Amino acid sequence: MRVARRTFLASSLASLTAPAVLRLARADTPPIVLKLHHAFSAVSSVHDRFLSPWARKVEAEAGGRLHIDIFPSMELGGAPARLFDQARDGDAEIVWTAPGLDPGRFPKIETFELPFLPSRRALVSSKALEDFAAVYLNDEFDEVHPLCFSCADRGVIHAYTAVRSIEDIKDLKLHVQTRLAAEAMRVLGANPVPMPSEELPAALAAHVVDGCVDPWHMVPPFRLNDVLKAHTEFSDLSLSSRTYVLAMNKAAYERLPRDLKSVLDNNSGQLAAGMAGAMWDLQANAVAENVAQTGDVIVTLLPETVAHWHKATEPVVEAWLKEIKEHKIDGGKMIASAHALLAKYADVPEPQPPQSPPQQQESVTESPPRSAGVTTVPNANPPAPAVPTAAINPAPPQPPHAVTRTLAPAPTAPPAAKLAPATTPAPPAVKPASPPPQIATPAPPPSPSPPVAKPAPVLSAPPVPKSAPPPPATPASPPPPKTLNIPL
């Protein structure tokens, strides 16, 4: 009896202490470390606004049992085109790479790189591509464990002079990022020049190229708008796009404990694709706003004109359909599915920029809604009369269906004096704000007879406001100029 009782007590004690021992063992176990490798710089939005926050989120939800070391700028060696192979072979547990860097190897994902198929909003295209991948890309990426897919921000024509029609692009030598963008330029009459993006500044300086078809996020790091002062966008659609994948080594994923797999799964798919798409859009909007404030011309082609460009690039789609048919793939079905998914996410709200300090909240406003294809560049100085349509320089004679807008550089003193002459003497305009309370109360104006409170002296008060008319009771001094925080 005593033996049975002792055995029962011992087993009960063991069952009670087992969880504590397990927790201590976990606490003593070093975290699992995963290497994340990519080709963007450590100050890029990709690194700072997507990959780093994503990794920190995973680590936090893993309770410190998982750590992700990020290596930007190809610090682990190799070429950007070999990043996918690094994830497949385990040289890096996770990579962020563009499948199109190895042309022809991933034909199905090229559906979202066809001219004028992706949305001009990266968030819409990224969410659509993520759903598309779940149906069509499992076999194409079966060598890795995909965590998410994404489309970069819209392709823009950056050139020395504004491109407003297909005729304006004839014979121009333009840098392109993808093979399908190169085919589109050929059928439009331009000369595509594929090259690594790092070589683009030198190519511009040597006049090897006349411009480029690149997304907005490439403008700051390569200082493209120092040379190329005209930028052409397309309403609703993107002339070109580049697809990306966040891919993980299969064996590294399978080695993880079940609960850590769940942490990664919960931060993959649509959640990660949405983070990437929002990052691209916020970066593009910020760069476009900054470029407009420097006086560059931004031309946005209206839907009717975009349809003309779209029709002109149909031979590229037809040639791609023939190529992919040789792989026994129904390209037409994939294109129809891509259009349906893009329509599904078309109404996803625009991503909002992070909150700024109080003094900058007015200047960091969301872009106004687009109407009729007009370029929507937030105004740098929001006071109502400060930048009316008079400050928007109309474009020279241009074909219909193209709208050009240029924000004047930072407003100077003379224009401010023209638009609001009454507010020019700032100090007097602020001081007379006190007379209204004196008029509201029967107190008489300054006079040697303070005891007299007759109505007649009150009628002599109106001359006082003549120096500062009461209607614009807003602060006379203009708000501080907008400061932009645009990551490279």
C-alpha cells in the first residue's frame, strides 16, 4: 500500500514539474537563426519598410525562439539572379528575389509582367498575384517554400522630354527591367536597352540611353530625376511591372517545430503580400510628390489614350501566348484569371503613410482621389489660396487624352504677396485680432473719458479693423514648408 502511494505521489510530482522543466529547457535553448538574403540596400524601402518589419513581427510572435538575420546588398555573395538557387540549395534560408532575373525559367508568373495587365497600384497587383500563385504557381516554385509574392510599383517612362504619344517614344533608347517590357518597347518603336540597374546612371551620363521604363522606387537611389525631368504615367494600368517572391528553403521550413511553422504561416500569404504592396505604393507616391515639387513634369495619360497604347502592345501578348503554349500551358486562361483577381482587389483602400509629428501632419496628407486620369500630386503648401490652378503650369500643345501637371517649386515671397496682399504685414495682422472682444463688450475705445459708455463711441470702432479685415481670421504666416522623409 505504501509502495503504491509512493509511486502515485512520485508520478504526480513528475507530471507537475514536467512543464516547468520544459519551459526551462526552452529558455536555455538558443533561438533558431534564419538568414534572409536580398539585393536591395539597407536604406531601401524594401529593407526598411517591409523585410525588416516583417522579420521583427515573426520574431516577436515566436517568443524569441526564432531569429531572422537580414543580409542586404548581396552580403552573402553571389549575383541577384542566383538568389532563388541560394534558397533552393540552402545557402540562405530565405531570399527576396525577382524571378524575372532568370528569363524564361518561370513562364507562368510572367503573366503579371505582361504590358498593361497589372494595376498601377502595387497593393492591388500583389494581392491578386498571391491568389494567382495559389492556383497556378505551385509547380513552378515547388523547389522552395514560397512565403509570399508581390508586384513592384508601376512602370513609368522617365525621359529628357515629356512622352505624350507613341510617336514621342519612337527611336528612343530606353532602359527596361524585364524581357516583356523590352518586347513592348520594340513594338512601340523604341530601342530597349536591358542592363543591371546599377549601370543606369553611368549609361545616362554617357548618353547610352535616352531614358528608362522603371518604377518610381528606382528614382532616389540612382538620382534619375537629376537628369530625366519628364515622367509619363498611365491611368489605372501599368505599362510594365516586375514580380517578386519571398522564398524559403524547403528543408529549413520542415525542420522547424510545429508551432514555429504556424508563426511563419500566419505571417505569409496575403498578410505579407499586403505589406509588400503597401510598401511599394507608399514609396511610389512619396517619390512622385517629391519629383513634382522640384518642378519636373508628370504626364498622366487618360484611359482613352492608354487603350491606344494597350492595343499597340497586343503583339507582345500574342507572342507570349504562343511561347507558353509550347509548354502545354493555357495562357489565355491565366490572363483571364489575373484580370478577375485584379478586379476583386480593385477597391482595396489606398495605404496610409505613417503618422508624422503634429507640426507635419497637414503636409503629409493622403493623395486626393484620381479623376479622369489627372496626376494627383499632393500640394506641398496646403493653405487654401496659396497654390490655386494658377500655380499649375499648363503643358504646351499636346494631343487630347493626356493631362500634364507640374507643381511650381517652393513658393517664394513675391507670389505669396500677389495672392494674399492683405496678409503681407504679418505682425499687425496678428495683433488686431484682440479688438473683436472689445466691440462685443460695451467697453469704449481708448479715449480720455473711460466712464462714458454711450453707443456713439462704439460706432467709431469700425475703423480699427480696416488694418486687418476680419474674414481671414486664420494665421497670417504660411505654414512651414513640407519636409519629406523618402527612404532611398
